[in-house]
Amino acid sequence: MYYSVTAQLQGGGDVHCSVTVDGKTKTGHAVGGYNICSAQLSGGLFGGWS
């Protein structure tokens, strides 16, 4: 399984994004014109999240 979120700024600003699954969190941050914030978690072969 794979979970992902992205958010793109339109012209400028500051954005934070995050994905949380089973208590595990990954975060992202973007600043400035048209930059992209991305956070993703994937299920490992043995059931862990990374």
C-alpha cells in the first residue's frame, strides 16, 4: 500500500503537508512561488511503514 499527498503553491506562500498511517507520520514543507509540498508513506514488504 502507498499513501501520498501533494500541494502546490500558486504564485507564492508557505504550505505544510503530512500523511499519517498507523501512528507513523511523514511531513513536507514548501515555500515560494509554485513550489510543491509532498509527503508519502509506503507499506514495506514485511508490513512496516516507511
